[in-house]
Amino acid sequence: MYREAFINRLLYLLNLFATSVIFLFFCYDYFLIMFAWECIGLFSFLLVNFYSTRVYTIKAALKTFVFSRISDMFMFICFILTLVVFNTTDLSLIFLQTPFMAFHYLFIGNMAVHFLSLFSFCLVTSGGIKAAQFFAHVWLPDAMEAPTPASALIHSSTLVVAGVFLIIRFSVLFEFTLFTNYYLILLGALTLSFGAVTAVFQNDIKKLVAYSTISQIGYLVCGCGFCCYEEVLLYLIIHALNKAFLFVLVGYTVHFFNGNTDMRQMGGAYLYSLDISVLLFGVCFNLAGLPYSAGFLGKEFLLFQVLRDDFISWFVRGCWLVSFFFTPIYMLILVFVVSFGAKKGTILTYASYWYANLYNNFQMLTSTLNNNCTSTTLKSLLVHRFQFTIITSRTTIYLLFSFWCFFFFFGEILLLLTFNYNTLTDLIPSNFFMFTKSHVIFLMDNGSAYLNDVIFFYILFFTTCSILFLLNLRYTFNYQFFQHQFLIDILFILVNLYLFQVTILYVFYTLFVFKRLVSLK
């Protein structure tokens, strides 16, 4: 993406979009939720319309915009209803009044409408359109026209799950409305079976991933209908992280094949980038829900809630079986066609990498022959073939590999931690993001305080890294980040951020940024 003409525009749109999503997550007032919802829709539209010189992109952006407006219309109807009936927009007051509204009806002429059913129906429809559910799914495959980082962030892991998050946020309402729960169940079941079957017949790699997302969000919506919100939230996190990871790898693959997204013109990528192939297989294994992965265990928790005995549950079970059959098929098609299939790309695609590979290997051989040929140098020669792959940077691979290991091998431990098995207290308490210092004296064990510190450290670490990256990108075209002085600066600010999570944080931040600006001038 460095070579993009409008890299700054892309970065600030991505940052604004991420900020809107975080804002939606923390809002506890309906007016603010609606404001964040509008922001998300706006920045999504601007990112889809990024390459606005193409005709197909303009059509895709228009389609995204229209569906976003329909979603916002239902959201606005809910807003009007809250003002008229509840006389407030504060969610805590709305939820307090909800049980007293169980037998409240709105009269339109001679027709009586159950208020909570109408309210929750509008809410679910708004979330369902944003989550690309059946009948409103057509905008998501077209929205893949956005740049790959935007697709990874929006159309796989944040925008489409915002609808599901909205349903979880208003979960109190659904305890009083059987009709809306059935609506959610049927909508999710239809979507997950339809999305899985459609994904198998896609030739475009990005559209395959889009239909995969539609199918996986169907699981979440269906789970919300059965009122198992904890399980839904858990699978939501697992899916969002894995799908974002998959999109990064798909972006690298598309870049390798010179921007071509047709899988019929791909193949043989493992010869040039073994790491991409291994990571791609791991992520697809996880998303397909094959045994011993985090995806398998996450689906198992959901499935346990879905197995009931009435007629609708039998229909849902049939839809889930269809999806379980087709999901591994399209995921393995993605891996084996792109990575291990016959080379079907143009000769120019592969030729440019032959030269680079030859040059790298020649450099390594000459340096080995000049030194004494010991077992260590031979070992490094062997590792070299896989370490210095051409498509990705080494740092990216280290990051992706550590993430892959965590989800691939520690999936079960992650679930046990989240569901607080074998701990006396909540390991991740409900007020986790609300307090700055952990009061260990009130806890039965140190686990929660330790986990709290670790998570906050990584949040601060990635925030600092992204700010440094943006500063460097804004003021210079030299991407050699890890020069000695720069590295010392990073370590210095990280230590301070971690130790002083209070006012002094802002002082250090300001001084650091000022120092960088002065040195860059």
C-alpha cells in the first residue's frame, strides 16, 4: 500500500472508521449509538468508493450506500419510538422500563401492534442489513472493491459484526418478544446455509471470503435468536480475528499475482512463499471449525444452545448441517487452488520472483563459502529458503505466526479463560475497561490483575506503534524504522506508558511527538 497515490486518505479513513466502531462499543445512550452508526456507514461508504475512477467501484459504493440508508431508516424509527414511549435515550432507563412494557400496545387506527415486538423488529432489521443477512447480503461481495486493509477491517471483522453487537447490546428486549427471536433464528439459519453453498461456486477470491463472512455471521444471528449471547460474543471475537488475518493473507496473495483476484489464474504460491501457504492453511482450518481449533470449540458452544426439539429447531439443525458440510469445502478450495494448485498465473508473475530468489540464494551461498562451512552456516542456509520470502516482510510473518500459533494451539485454553472455568472469580470482570488500576486486595487470585496488565500493555504498545508509523509516513519516505535512536525512543515511551497510565502519559506523548517532529525537520 506504500505505493498508493492516496495513502494518507486511506490511513485517516481507516483510523476514523476504527474510532467510530470503538465509540459504538462504549456508547450507552441511544442517540450516541445512532450517531456512531451513521459514522460507521459514512466511512464504510468512503472506503468502498476509494478507487472512484472505476465504474464498478462507483456502482458498488452506491449499492453499499443504499443498503446503509435502509438500515439507518429502521434505526431512526427505533429512535423515534424510544423518545415517544420511553421519554429518554439512556439505555439503563430504557432497560428499567422494558419489563413494564411487556403488555404495551401501539394503536394505529383499529390495529393494535405489540410495542416491544415492533421496536425489536426494527432494531434487528437494522442490524441484519448491516450484517449482510439474507435478502440484504448483496452489498457485501460488491463492497470488496475497497482496498484490502479496508476489506480486512470493515467487511470481515467490524462493520458486519456491529449489527450483531447491537442485538447483544439490546438483549434485554428479546426476553419479552418471542416473535423477534423466531425472526432472528430463521434469518440466521437461511443466511448461514445460503452463504456456505454460494461460497463454493465463487471464482473471485475476495468474493469467496465475502460469502464466507455472510455465512459465519449467520451463526451469530441464529445464536442471538436462541438467547445465548455469551457464546455468540465469544464466536464473534474468534471469527473477527481469524477473518481479518485471512484477509491480510489474501491481500498478499492478490499482490503476488499482480492484483488479479480470479482463482482460475492463480496457483503454485507455496513455491515462492511457504509461510503464506502454511498460515493460510492454519486460518482456513480454524474458520472451517475442524477439530482441536478455536473455531471448532466456539461453534460447539453455540451448537449446544441450538439443539432443541421444536419444529423450527429441526429446520435450523438442517441449515447448520448444510453449512458444516460446505464450509470446509470452500475453505480448502481457497488453500489448495491458490497455494498448491498448478501454476496458472501469467509467466511474468513468476519470472520476476525467479530472479529475486536466485539473487538471494546466490548472496547467501557466496557468504557461506567465504566463511568456514560449519554446521551452523549450513543450517542457516537451509532456513534461508523459508525465512526471506519475497512477498511479505519478516516482521509481518513473525506477528502472523505468533497469532496463528495462539489460535491454533491454545483455542481451548482461550475458551476456558473466557468462560471462567476453574477460577473462583471472573478472570475478565465486567468493569474491565472502566478502571485504571486493578485492586488486587478485593480479588481471590492474581490472575485477573495480571491479565488486565498484559492486555493494557498490548493496547498501549500497538497504539504507540501505529502513531509512530503514521508520523514516519507523514514526514519522510524513509521506511527504515528500526534505527538505533528510534528504537531507544520506542522503548523509552513504552516503559513510561506502561508504568504511568495517568496524566504523565500525555506529557510524555507530547514531548516525544515534539522531539520527533523537530528531528524530522
